Amino acid sequence: MSKNNKFFDRRNFIKLGGAGLGAGILGLNQMACSSGKKTIQPAIQGFDDTGSEAASTKVWTPVSDRKIRVGLVGYGLCNFSAAFGFQNHPNVEVVAVSDLVPERCNALAERVKCDNKYPSLEELVKDDKVEAVFVATDAPSHARLCIEALNHGKHVATAVPAVWGSLEEAEKLFETVKRTGLKYMMFETSMFHDRLYAMRQIYKAGGFGKIVYSEGEYWHYDEDGIPSYKNWRHCSPPLWYPTHATAYYVGVTDETFTEVSCLGMPSDMQRYKEPNDYKNSFSTEVGLFRTSDGGISRMSKSMDTKGHGYGGETGRVRGTRGSYYDKYEGMEEILPDIERPPLPPGVEAGGHGGSHGRLMDEFVTSILEDRKPLVDIAMSLNMTVGGVVAHQSALKGGEWMKIPQYKYWE
């Protein structure tokens, strides 16, 4: 792949690629992971995986005595906005909470000990006390609500993915973050899985050399479906939710995907055979990507195949100097420090492999230190938009399609 492809013009791509496929499918109202009805909470993959937290040799050191005033938005099936420990961080004061469902808003307020409640994010961001917002709502609303918060002068952290099937929203979100100069971080949990964190450190130290081949996999068997606001999860295109897989290249290298050829497998599950809002029959999609550093990558997402294989959210890399599956094998005899960062006192590692607390601490610290966060807007979109284009490719029988590129401006 020539270097010219690395900065393919995004606006031209949007015009040519039929962007905006996802924006009109669902009403983009804010909500967390559920439907608004009382349900028995199913096991959400990753939440019960706290990783193998060995005794840390590192000590967390505060960078400031200032407290960031945070608003938490969304408390549905996953209770997501309270799951990352903002309320326990020594440099955070939770000053506002919101959920569209009053009962949930009350439950969130009680859990994080905050009495300042709002019926919507749109109302919460008008509160001048709020400096930063965590958007933990339904995926179709992420981009819109993040843009709303940024336009009201708030730093933003968000659940994955950054956008929902829309390249136009990706462009608008990128330009809003750039224009406002505020912090934006997507909480991609794989970034602090022990394996990916180790891969990233080894890559930065030159232990892999040039990455020739990489793989990322998100296996999430879902027999009956998960309740969701306006049914947004129901039969959604698999690679519209790609980041638990794509992080195993983009998050390791800070590089990008430039082109993709993707195939989709129609599901035997009955719900995929019936009409749905997405007009989607695929429950498994596998994309073959060209990468900006000249390599090849395979990224997969499946909802109807049982078994976690090497892990429900995992990946591996092969380079000219070494490879990583469950451990490093290669030419480097002395490896860099691969122990994950320490946690602030009172903050638990949390779910998704012990990533929750570390993602939250990274976002808070980026504000205190006035630096870009680890999963910045460019990395967030580079993890997300490749999956959007991959689904377009699958609809065209695997046609090779170019992927818009995002580069941080510093």
C-alpha cells in the first residue's frame, strides 16, 4: 500500500462511500444498555472478567490535588456509568448524574452519592459545575451526545464504539474535538488487557520490528439477544461494534487500516432471518485489512458461534523481530516494563480484564496533565470506522474498499 493512501481524503471518501448508513436507522436518544423495562440482568461478556491482578510493584502517585467535576450519563442494563469507578477516584467529584428513566437516574444517584440529577444529557451539560462527562448510553447516541457535551465546553469520555455505522458522524466528531481543543477518550477496554498492554510496550521498544500480520477477535455468542434501548442491538451489523478486535492492531501500533475486504456469514438464528431495522442477516463478519505500515490484518466479530477460543476479546501480532500470542517470542532478550499502571487508592481494577479503573484514571490524568489521552479521538475513530467500511464491503461480496484516515493534529 503506498504512503499516499495513509491520508486519504475523508470528505471525498464520505461522498463516494455512501456514508451515514447508520445515522438514520435509529432514533438517537440517550440511554444506557437496556430497554427501559424491568428485566433479569443477563451476564454481559467482560463485566465479570477482572483479570489476574497480581500484586503490583508500582505505586500510584497523584499528579495534582485538584478534583475534576464529572457528570455521569447512562445507567441501564450494564449500570455502565458507575462501573469504571469515577466516584472512587481521589481526583474526581461526581457532581451530576443523568438517565432518561427516572428510576434509573435515582439508582445511579444513590450509588455514586450524588443528589444533582438531570433528565437528559442535554440538560446536564448546561450545568457550569460540570467539567467532564462520561457518556455511557446506547451506541447509536454516542457521537451525538459527545458532540453536544463538547460544544458545551465539557471534556468527554465515552463507551465504545465512537460512532454507530456513520462515517459522516465520524467526520463531525473529529472536527468538533479538534475545534474545541477538549479531551476526548473512548474507553476501549482491550487497551488495558494485560496482553494488549504488553504488546504495545514491546512494540514501542522495537521488539516486534515491522508488524507483518495481526489478528483481532471478538467472539460474543448471543443466543437470545440482549435487551437494548429501541432494540439497537437487535441484528446489528457485527463489525459496527469492532473495537474489541481492532484494538489488537490500532491500539498496539498507533497505525491505521487503509483498505478492507470483508465477508459476512448469514446466521442460522431465527431473528436474523426475519426483517430488522438494519436489513442485516450477518451475525459473523471477517475482514481482511491492509495496514498503513504495509502489513495485513484479520479482524473478526461473531455473535452466533459458541466458545471463546483463545479469549472472547483477544488478538495477536507477528513481526519481523518477534510475535506475541500468549507470550513474547522473538529476538529481544530484554523486554521493556510490561506491568500495567497502578490504580489509585480506592479504585478497583474492574471488569474487562481489569481495564475499567485504569481507563478512568487515564482519562482523569490526561485532564490534570493537560495532554491527549491514550485512546484519543484519532485512535478511537481509526479503531471504529474500519468496521463500518468492512460491513459495506461485506454487503458488496467482499469488494476492496478504502478506509478514511484520522491523524491527531499535534
